[in-house]
Amino acid sequence: MSRQLCIHGHFYQPPREDPWMGEIFPEDSAAPSLNWNQRITRESYAPLAWARRTDSGGCITDILNCYEWISFNAGPTLLGWMERNDYPTYQRMVDADRVSIARWGHGNAMAQVYHHTILPLASAQDKKLEIAWARADFRARFGREPEGMWLAECAADTATLEELARQGILFTILSPHQAAAVAESGPDDRQEHWQPVRGGEMDISEPYNIELPSGRSIAVFFYNGPLSQAVAFERLLQDGENFWLKLSGAANGGLLTVCTDGETYGHHFTFGEMALAYTLGQAISGRDNMRLTNYATYLTQNPPTRKVRLHEPSAWSCAHGVERWRSNCGCTDGGHPQWNQEWRTPLREALNMMKKAVDAHTTAEAALFKDSAAALEKYGEILAGSVPREAFAADHFTPGLTPEATKKAWQLLAMQEQALAAFASCAWFFDEISRIEPVNSMTYALRALEILKGTGGPTLESDFAAILEKARSNKTEEGTGRTVFENHVLPRRETKASIILQAMLRLWAEKRLPCPNIKNTVQWRNLTVTILPTDVVGGSLSGEARIRWANEPDGSPVEWEWMPPKAGTIHETAITITGKDGSRQTLRYTELPRNKRQAIAMRAMEVANTQRLDAFEEDAANAVALFEPWVEAQHDQPMGHHWKANAPALAVAYMKHPGLSDNQRRQLAQFLTDSGLLIGGGREVITNWLTMRLLRFIESASEPDAKDADRQWERAASIVERARTLLPHPDLWAVQNRMWETGFRSAGARRFATAIGFRV
Ligand SMILES: [Zn+2]
């Protein structure tokens, strides 16, 4: 009997973008990474795209794209970020879907509810939008309609499943604990045919059908709960062979399906991706008569013969329906079992109040649209970048709108987007209202309320805060939901002054403060600021600025005055802007929120570092040539501290420099290694340089008409060899990935591939 295996990975990060700037600002707990998306991509999502298989000597024999062999869903909020920030990994995920379609006829990728919203708690309209926007995003990325959709936390009820089915979704995945009763399919629906399911005890080797009141139906796969739990919590990923045996032992006939969080591989368990790659390799080789598949393929070949009724509403991570996302049900995470989650109810109440007001305002302004419901539903295509703005406006805005009214129509759509982002399930998932997740959620709500007010709707901030006051933080110093809102959310709000101040500080950090009458622009994803200084008086600059928001025309000019900071006085720097009515507003650097100050600091350090390395490059090249090997009874370089202070730059020069004698090279490497400066930050400088340089070599040597390709490969290989004398295990990860994709087509390429760790 054939035994089929489908390993599903759920890849998800909540929306983390600042709602004004459209970019993710530094998240402290993810340091040294910039934010959690970057950190988990590095630890999990990227390693899965490039999982190494090695021989007994540690040489790489193969790099497996695990996404080609597992079922996966990755939400729009994560994929959008990944597309902008780690394109090679993103491309591997998209390619994997195409490869799996070619192999099996159906793709590995599944869609996911757009903002990871608990749909049973959402209004009918919001259910529709979350699913429609997810489909639009999926189509733009994978070039096809999704067949399956992952429900946030597997939260389901009849209305949710009806909407999935209505929008053409064929299947979803749930936990067996959500099943209430099963029966054979067929017209006979008498009660006695239904077998109750207790504690998730049921045959899960085949999909089931759910017959919906509308006459539509949707298929459900139930994952193997104990095995999925074991992957997450029982260290199954420590050993690939062990993982394989566990899976093979559990598979009977039909389909065995295991659901895992993408973060399990690498982030929770280091090298978890290698255990997965090993396991996939076993199945690919046909061991134990097991064969890999994905859900859509299996469903086509094995349509359900049984039907199921669910506990409603239900979700995989709450034993009390969907209470975890609105009350103190006892289900929690975050490591403080003595805390309570009474705050969940007022948080949801405040957000619901906001969403109701936003919806009422959209309805009141419906005359701006030909059909406001249709415009909202199709707005997902604007978010996905698959339809031009002008075409969208022509299709959905009432003909003949004034520029002001057109702007308002766009703002109303953006308001809905921010309002929906506030409902990402993570806001309630953990144990405390002052955590980053609820704070982010309230920030999206604040932005929605701001647009509501700015477009002629009611002013509801104080009502919102009043509801939040009913929420108590578990930390005495944080007070109530209201104080969390006032202390952590309100300071994030952007004003003209704060935006122009940040633009100035960015120009300052990048050492490109403009001269009088020369324009300079600073860009964030959601807005562009144009700065035009017109006057310098005693070191103080003044001029005008324009802010342009995405989808909107240029704003009117704002007059500003600014004194660029002198050494050590940045905390005193302030901008003064003059309003149209002549009113003046001054904003100090210290009044910017912490994450935005950090972004400025980060940029300043980055620029300073690059400039320092660039400036020292020539001197460092001469310095390594001047380096004299030790003579007898010598143990250090004379005035060695001068050399050590420049160790990373010397190391880079050393890797580049082909003309040193063997003795000189050995001694210099020894000296730099002994300095202890090639660990930590120094190591990073070397790794970054090495990666950048080698990627450039690969690029130019593998061009079809490359001149001296073999000599270039040779030089690249010798740089790697020199790098190895400085760092025993240089990080060649990105270089290996690029080389694997390029292929080993010439003798020179094979020689280089060997140097970076491949067995060719
Ligand atoms: Zn619960």
C-alpha cells in the first residue's frame, strides 16, 4: 500500500511596519539583527531554502531547496518584507512552487489569511477582505490562484469556511481536536450516521468534506497532532535519522501529515533545516515505500469519501473555542503563568469600536466610489502591486472626482488597511498588553483613527483610550491599557515636524546635508521628503520641505529652520516648522520615539564604518606590504597597538594582497589572529568584505564572454585560502548559495567551488 507524506511549514511574521513610514524600525529584542523578520529569516527561512547535505568529511554534496518538497504557507506580511529584503530566499520560495507544479501538477504554496486575523471574530466584510486580499497577494507572487488557505491559528467556524469556499478555496488544514463528528459522505444525513469524535481520536489519513449550508463544500486535512507536537517540543530535529524513523513508523496507508512552524527549523532548533533536508532526502530516494506529496495533489487523487462537523468556533491553540483572542481563558504564552489576561477583552473592545467607526465612515463616503465594497475588495491588488493606480482609480472611483476627493478616496482605502492590520492574532496570543505585539496593534489602530479624523470622520482617540483604561497590565509600572497607549503608542505618531526632522537627521547621518538651493530627497517606503534649503545664517539652515505620501500628490511646502548638530550635541538638536497660519512648532531630537532615534544612530554608524574602511584602504594595502616578519626573540610588532587598532582593515588588505612572501603572510596572519580583534565586530567586517568580493568574482567570472575567467576563479580561490588563515571557519554561506545556483561549469569554477567547501 502506498504511504504518502506531506510536511507542512507555516511561515508567518505579523505586520511590523511602522504605519506612517511603511518600514520596520529597529526591534530591540532581535538585536544584533535589525528586527525579528531579519533575524528569523537568517536563522530559519533562508537556511530552509539552502539546506546543506554534506559528506562525512563535511564537504557540501548538495544544497536542497526544502520548499520544493514541503507544503508551505507564508503570509503576505512576511513575503512582502522578504521580497524587499532577502530577494534570493524569496525567489527560492516562489521557484519551489513552480517546480512542485511541474512535478506533481499542483503547487506546494498555500495562501494565508492576509493579516493573520482570527476570522470567526471578524465581521462578514472583514472575513471577505482578509481572504480576497490574501488571494490577490498570492496571485501576484505565485502567478496562479491558491487552492488551499491557512487560517490563522486554524480558527474556523461555518461563516469563515463559507467565505473560503465562496472565493474558490478548495481546502484548509485543521487540528483533529477541532473535529466534533464524522460520517460517510452521501445524501443520508440522519443523526445516527454521525460518529462523535473525542479528543481528536479519528482516522486522519484521508481528507474530509465539510458540507456548508449554502450547498458549497470545502475539504479539510487534519494534521497528526502528537507528531507535530513532537517536532516542536521533543527535539525530534536533533537527528535527521531519528526524525525519519519517527515519521516512517507513524505512516500507515493514505496520507501522513505533519504541521510545523517555520521557525522550528533553525530558530528554535539550530540546524533543524539539515534534519528536515535529510528526511526529505530519504523520502525522495523512496526509502520505506514512502512518497512525498502536497495537499492539492493528494486531494485531486483522493477526493474525500467522508464528511466532518467541527466544534465551532475552534482553533488549534485554544481549548476554549477562540476565547484566547478575546478573554482570560487561561491559554497563554510568554513565560509568566501567574499573570492574567483580563486585558484581552478591553483590547478587543477598543479595536472593534475603532473598526466599526472606520466602516461607518467608509459607508458615509460611499459616493466617492462606484461600488465601495468592490473597491475595498479589489484594493488587495493595489497592495500586491498587480494593478496600476490609475487603472484602479478609473475602475473604482466615481468619475469626475476633484483631486481633493481622489486623495480622500485613497486615504479611506489606506485607513481600512491600517484598521485591518490592527487585528493580527498575535496581539492577544501572549501574556501581557505592554508587549510589542499589542503595542503594534494599537499603533495601527491609532493610524486608522488619525486618517478617520483627517478625512472628516469623528475624533475617537479619547474614546479608544477610555476603553483601554479597563485593561490592567501585569506590570505595575505599565499601569493600564490607556497608559501603555499614551506611553508607547502615541509617541510613535508622526507629524510634519517629526518627519522633516527625521529627514534632516538622515541627511546628516549620511553626510549629505544639502547646500542652499540644492534639493535633496529622503525616502521611506510610504513617503518621500524633498528638502530645499534656501538660507544659511550663522550655521543655521532654513528652507522648505515637501512631504509626498504614497498614492497621493505632493503636499504643500512647509517652512523649516534647523541648526545641524555639532559634536556631541545631537540630543539638543531641534527643528522648527512654520504652519500656513504662521504658527510655529519646535520638535527636539529627544522627542522622537526610541525606535526612530535608533534608526538614525544605526545609519550614522553604518556610514561611518564604511567611510573609515574606504579611507584606510590604500594605507592598509601599503601597511601589509611594510609588515616585517619577526626575528629571533621577537614576540610582537614594535608599537603593536597601532597595528592592532586597524586590525580589520589590515585583514581585508591581507586577503586582497597577492604580493606577500609566505613568511610575511604567515606571520601577519598570526599577528592579526593573536590580536583577538578578528572575533566579534572584526569578524563581521571581514565576512562582509569577503562575501561582497567573492560574489563579485562569481558574477564576472561566470559571464558567458568573461575574459580570463580561469584566472579570476584562481584569484577568488586564493582569497578564500588567505581568509581561512585568518578565520578557521569563514562564513561563506551566501557565496556557496550563489555558486550552487551558478553551477560548476569550468575547471576554474570547480576549483573555486572546492575552495569554498563543495565536493565536486
Ligand atoms: Zn483558551
